[in-house]
Amino acid sequence: MEMLRHIQRNNRSPVEAQTTVSRMLRRGICTLLAVLLLLAWLPIREVQAAEQKLLQLSLKAGSTAATVNGEKAVIQKPIEENGVVLVPLGVFKKAFGSTVSLEGDDVVKVMYGPHTGAMTIGSTTAWKDGVKVTLPVPPRIVDGTLLVPLRFVAGVLGARISPVSGGGLLVTLTSSASEEDAPETGGIDSDVGKTRIGNSYYRWSLNYPPGLVVGDSGGNESVATFTSTENKYYLEVHASPLEKAADPEELLDRLVREAQEGGETVLDRGAFPDAAVPYARIVSKDTSGALWEGRQYYNGGRLFEIYLTDDTAANYKDLNKYASLLNSFQPSFNAEDKSIRDLSTVKNGLREGYNDDYGLSLQVPADWSMDDQHLNYESTKGSYLRVKVTSAPSGSTLESWSKDLDSQIKDTYVAGAYAIQDAVKAEVSGEPALVKETRLNPGSGWSTKYQILLQKSGYRYYVEYLAAAGQDEDKARFKTILSSIDIDFDRIKENFGRLETEDYPALRSQAVTKSSKTYGYSIDIPRLWIPYQDVFETQTVEYRFTGGRFLINVSPEGSVDYAVGLLQSYYKNSKNDPKGPQLIKVEETTFAGVPATLLTVRQTKGGIPEQTQQVVFGNNDLVYTLTVTLNDANATSVQQADLDKTLKSFRLAGGE
């Protein structure tokens, strides 16, 4: 798939790449605690007030009376048609500070941060972040005022709509207090003065012609997507790290090689070292027959890539009409230039993570990997941020939940490897919550884990933020992350019914029986273990748990003696590295009713001491190897008992 190839050039993970690809294909394209330390001088409520503010607009169809952020206002009367409320476009600028503009005679744009909505007066066709949608009622001019569908524009802004008494509607948007205050006057800007568009975090910009609509890049700012309101062309801009500087000839080699590897035919090529910004360029035809122009630039340790396609192009020369747009690209961003629209949401090193299904948003370090679908964010240095929504067990309270989490720490970390701090009451997204801090040391230094607990309407909202050892910047960021959490609780009730229940006391002693017909065995796996590869009809199965992992490997080749010999050779440690693997013991035993060899190994990985035990045995011409690895810091009696029980539950087909 050509689109996937372009995205993978940006060094994204397969999950991130596929997420963005699926969103693009749906458009038809190409067919938390540092805060606890700070609480001594800054209460959580004050932290939240300093970081964000709540903007609100209250109105009612048929009434000129409105309330804008607590102040009464008179607006053009909203109307209701076929159950759709149409409101004056200008009120969004007045209430929320969004940018609204009229391009040409009939194209209306609403812009807020990186988000863009585009509508055409009298038409039900609209665009939301590059996604084509159909409006139930078209925008229209009534008594000289442009009225637009309320729900569509609120969706562009990321605002919530809720009913109020008397038949009115309340539109609510959580905004950073660092944003400029909303303007005091409404209306449409005939010329908002934005002639260029770019990203201040990744440092690039290009011309911003009328009709250019910003697309949805899956939450990853390193990729920007655009299309025209008439869907005439599609454009991508990528930015990625490139440690070694590359001249235009080297960039051309990259473009050609990548196109050929993707099965494309290169129709035109060139390197331009004397251009104001040196670059390389090719035009290629992909396997679907679409023509693409690709460009690469290098500047300041980054590789910038541009890809443009026009479905109507039949000859490589047909893409020349976009030369002025592509030639306007600059691998730089002038923050002082007010004519540039900034797509970046990065502020103080953070950007927004958002999951529409849960209606949940929060700030995430900008240089971390982003998986909004699973609300999982990670740094390359061990820190992470994870969010999970589950159904609350019957009778659960924040306090009982907190105690269960403390028990889980004590069950999975030995004394001296953890330090649990007192939980602190807080307010998150307007609801009472508990904030917990626990210091953990698996052997490589002390990290800090923050846990945010919130429970409402039968659902649990759990946020876990780990600042890895030595990552003081990550630790300091938690104050802002805590205050940024915004949850649309009504969205959860609308989109979900009963979810899984993570009741630690109940799950603690439970196991589920897993079997493999292909390899003839069964085993009882603890419910709390996390499956990493749990297809039991494959040769390798793996589960992970706090501080350890459990693997089963079955090979139809070789013998037990051969497998044991390979392991002994692997653990030989000929250089006598004290941190390297040390084969402590090899002994003959019986396992699952058959003769087996047990190997015990000690080693230190990443500064974390661990012990590995491997059981090797044969049955029916198959060689089985069961591997158990457990960090010393997590070798509690509870975890060891779980491992012993799991190993003893292993049964060969036909055995007792």
C-alpha cells in the first residue's frame, strides 16, 4: 500500500502508521507524582486554575438571549430546522476565540488550534480535519447573518453540547489559560491574514492558499496532511530526525530507492543544490496508477518530505501546476510572523492526546510515541503514560481502590524496592479523585509512579504516569499533565455498556486454562498476567507480569540434548562478565510426568538483576522449553508462588 509506505518513512510504529492509513483511506485518499512534591506549596486546585479555564456558551433556538463565559449577550436568533440547531458563526469566535473566515464568496472556515472545519454556504458537503462529511442542514444566510450547524462546529472545536433547563443548550470547551483571551467582538474575519501555514515544533512552513483544508494525521504532528475543498489534490508533509546531514544528491538517491522499493515507476527526477533551499525531487507512478511528486529537504538535523498527488494527473508534467505551492516550502518557522498559521499544539514540550470514543483528552510530552486509540504514550527512556477505563466493581470506592493498588505493589515488589506515599485528594475534570505516588526501584535506580483514580457513574478512570529513573524533566511534567485531563463523562455512557472489571482482590487467585491441540498441552495462566503472544497453536507463547515474563516454546526439530547444549553454549559467558549470564545450575528432574532438564541462570540486564529458569523436555518428537524470568526486586513470595503453581499446572495431552 503506497500510503503506508509514505507514512513509514517517518519512522512511525506499525500501529501508528496503520492508524493514520485507515483514517486516510476512509477519506478516500488514493482510494498522575511530581505534583505531590509540589503540593507542599501549590494546592492541586490552584494548579488546575493556573493551567486551564472553562469557556461556555449558553443559547436557545428562537431566542436572542445568550450567555458568553458568564456574561449576558444578545445574538442573532438561532433557528431549529429538522431537529438541527443553526447558530450565528460569530458566536464561536466571541465565546471560544476560534478563527472564522469567509474565503471567496461561499467557503466558510472555522479554525481552532490544529483543527479546521470547512463549509460551503447552501451545501451539505463539509470537511472536518480533512474528512469529508455530510451536514444534515446546510449553512445559510438569514437576515444578513451566516448561520451554521451548531453540532458540526462544536465538533471541530472539541466542545461539548449538553441540554439545560428550559430547552436551552450549553456549549463547553476546556481551553489552556495560556491562550489569548477570546475577542470581545464576534463576526467573520474577511481576511484573517494567514497566508502561510506550518508547524513551530517541527520547524517548517509553506503557502496557505484559499481552499486548503488541514487533514487528520492521527495525532502525530510529525505528519501533516492537506486536501483542497474540491478534493482536487492531496498533500503530505513529514518531519523526522536525520542525524547525518544529506546533500541533494543523497536525498535524490533516497527518494528513488524508496519509490522503487515500493514498486513505483519513477517518471522524472532531479537534484537542486542551487535552490534557495536545496532539495531533491521525483515524480513517480504508484501501483494504483496515481502520480505523486515527492521532495526531500534536510535542515537542522531533520529530514523533511513532501508528497503531493492529483487523481486527475495523467502525465508527470501535469503536477507542474503545483510548483508554486511546493516551492514555497521552507524548513523553518518564524514565530514572529503573524501571517503563519501554526498547526502545532505543542506548548512547553507537551501536546494533546485524545480518544474520541472515551471523550478523554490530556497533555502528553511531545517527543513521546502516541497511541491515542489505546491511550498509551511512551518515551524512549523508559517513562510512560497510560490511561484505562473499566467498569467499577460493586461497592468500590476511591479509598478501597487505593488500598487494592497498595496491595498489588506489596505483592509484586520486595521490601526495600518500593516506597508508597500517602494518597492526596484532588479534582480531575470537575470530579473528586485520588492521586497516588509510589517510588519503585527494580535495581537500576528509583523511578516515580503516579496513579490518578477517578470513579463516576459506574466507571473507573485510571491514569498511570511513570517518570523513569533519572528523568527529572518527566517528573516535573506531571503537574501540567494532571491539570490537563478533561473527560466527557456523557460520552462514556453513550458509547459503552459494561466494560471489563479490574478487581484485584477478585482476580488475584483466578487463572484461565489455555490449551494447544497442535502441540498437545494445557496450562493454567493467572488472570493478572498480560498476554504478549497468546496464540497457543503457534510455537511460542509469551505472557508478562510485573518484573517478569513466562514463555513456552515448542520445536518439532532437534532433541532435548541438542536444545540443552545450545542453551549451555549461549550462557557460557566466555568473557566472565559479572553482569553477563552465569549458569548457576543444571539438573535432571521430572516435569509433567516426563524426564526434563532444569537450567538456572543469573544475569543483570539494564542494571536490573534477574534470575531465569528454563525447563527442557521432550514428548512425541517435540521439544518443549518453558522459560521463567523474574527480577530480584519482584521476586516476592506471592509472585514466586504464582510461578510455581503455573508450572505445576502444565499438562501434556494424555497425561494425568
